[in-house]
Amino acid sequence: MLATAAEHIMIGAMLATSWLTGLLILGLSLSGAVGLAQEIVVLTVSGVIDPVIARYVVGGLEEAKALKAQALIIELNTPGGLDTAMREIVQGILNASVPVVVYVTPKGARAASAGVFITLAAHKAAMAPMTNIGAAHPVAIGGEMDPTMAEKAVNDAAAYIRAIASQRGRNVQWAEDAVRKSASITAEEALQQGVIDFIAADLDDLLRQLDGQTVQLGDETHTLYTHQAQLIRRGMSLPEQLLHQLADPTIAYILLTLGIYALIAAFYAGEPIVGTLGAILVLLAFVALGSLPLNWGGLALLVLGLALVVIDLNVQGYALSIVGAIAFVLGSLLLFRPFRLPEAAAPTLAVSPWAIGAMTAVLVGFFVIAVRGGWRAHRVPPAQLGHLVGEIGIAKTALNPYGTVYVRGEEWSAEAVEGPIPEGVRVRVVEARGLRLRVVAEPSPKKGE
């Protein structure tokens, strides 16, 4: 009996051990499944690398850290960008607490200039077929560079990219050639020369190739489990998209000049709606200029040129307008040519010559219309316009309530005081307020009067 009891006890212990072992294995399996299902944050960077893009990428890194994500993938397609923005992104990647993968995509995309630095800084770098990388030679923002400054910029950029390539175990010599010789290679050549780690047809292919790869995060080795990971795409917010689109030299320039034109027109014509629109355009322009390397001297010349034209509308002669037009063109050309060290990885940033020509033509047209429209005559101080009160004129345009009237052989901005007035109706001036006449409809004289 004792032997039988001992056998029962032994069998029970073996069964209990088996159950515990099974539960332990099941727990580990579930734990592994949870680990495999971790999130991967995906960002899309397309266009010039500017402060808006830098904030977008840094925000993505912070989100990936908060989620304890498996990795952060940056889909990249860029011609380059500003040195300060590029360095902010590179520093964020080099100090990231989650693995960062840069994927140059889609087909036909490129990682040029600043994009080279960002790609090499990633823990893992991949490119889609028919993409290219390279051409990281420093470029002056205005397109011209002093030889001494050029040498300083090249040496600085070369040292920086060597350090990045060495840290990530990539081809240091090619990286330096990309800066010094503007070397550029295809995706296949980049893989052969040890510049990138993979060529991936699409994102799914990239995730398959990344699965099981290891990366170094500080002193720890991290294994990537990407095959079953959940993708979290973090697109740019609407304000970020707007700011990124506005951060274009030509767009910022057009917004600024059109806004100033509208403010001037509103001042002379007395149109509050036009003035409000002008103020909005100028504010948007300064938002855009905040993301660009502005030359304040160029901006001062541009504004001075416009001011001289406005002054010339109030004096006899055309000399100030000619000088103003010249100052306007010079300011436009110098608007994005700061007097400092060339960007280490920037494409040429300048206003399109076509835009400068168009805005100059608008300025000349504005001056001609102002002169022919009698704005020069409006230099009479508002206090002296009282002599027009009581005068009879014609509504040159419909007044609802604002429009134009013809009084004493001149066109004037006018406001209908007692309801809309159709075009062609006789009007009588009842008040002069600023440069605008306030009028009422005047009955047509009866026959025989």
C-alpha cells in the first residue's frame, strides 16, 4: 500500500510539472506573439527638407518612443534642403531610442543633398528600384559661392558625413565623394558599395527583409520583429502641409508682393475687403519667410522700391518710380541670398525669374492704372475734399454699397449711403470721408427744369 501511495504521489507531481511547463510555454508563446505585433510608425517625407519637415520627423520620433514601437520608417524623396533642418533630423535619428529605417521610395525618387545625410544616419537604409542617392556637394542658397567659403563648407560637410557613415558602418569613402565630387549612384550600386542595406520593391518587401535584423541602440542590441507588426502612418497635419507648401521662395515672394499691392490699392481706393485680403496675404508670406533663409537687406530693398512708387503717385514726375522699380527688382533677386556660410546640403533657393518679371510687370501696370485713374489727383488732403459735397455725378459702376462715381471729370471711390445704386444713375455727394465720397441717388431732372 505504501508503494502504491508513493507511486500516486510521484505520478501527481509529474502531471503537475507537465501542466506548469505547458502553461509556461504557452505564456512565452503569447508573450512572443505580443512582441511580434508591436507597432511601426511610418512617416512620409517628400520635397525640400525645411524646418517644417524637421519638426514633423522629430515629432514622429517622439511618438515612436512613446509607443515603444518596433521601429520608425521614413519614406524619403527629396532634392535636399536646409542645413539646419537636415542636422536637426540627423541628430534626432542618431540619438533615437527606437530603430530608424530610411526607405528611398517610390520608384523614380531620390535622396539628394540633405537626403544623403539622412539616409546614411539611419540604423537601416533601403531604396526602391530605379531610385538614386548622392550629389551632396554644398550649394550656396543664392547659387553663387565665394571660393574660401566654399572650401570651408565642403570640409565641414565632408567631416560630418564621414562621421555619420563610420558610425553606421557604411562606405565612408563614397560618402565623402558624395560631398566633394557630387557622386551619385543608383539603388543597385548603393547596395553593392555598402551605402544601403536593402533594395525593397515596396513596403511589404522591406518589412520582410527587416524581420530578424539586429540594430545597435546605445549599448544594447535590438532585434527587429517586423513581419507581423502593425503599421501606424503618421501623415503631416493640415497646418504642417500648408506651412511646408508655403516654404517655397517663389510662393512666399508672390504672397508678399501681392499682399503689399493689395494694401496700397485699398489705401487709395478705400476698399476694406481688398485691404483685409492684402493683410492676410502679407501674414501668410511672413509665415512662409519664417521657414526660409531670408536676406533682410533684400526685403528692405523690395519694400523701399514699392514705397518709392507710392510716393511718386503723390508728387509730379516719374524719377522716383524708375528708381523704385530698380530697387524692387534688386530686392527680389537678393531676397534669399543671405551673407553667410553656404548651406552644407541645400539646393539652390531663389525666386523664379518668371515670378520676378511678372510681379514687376504688375507693379508697372499698377502705376499706369493709378496715374490714368486720377490717383495722383487724390493727393489732395481729405480735409480739402469738402468742396465736392453737394456736387452731382454719375455712378460709373454699381454701388452695393461700394463702387466708383464720376464727379467733376474725375473718378472717385464711393459708398452708397441709402441703399444700392445701379450703374449710370445720377448721384449727389453728401459727405467726403477720407478718400471716399459718400453719395445718394439723385432723381433725374424733370423735363423743362
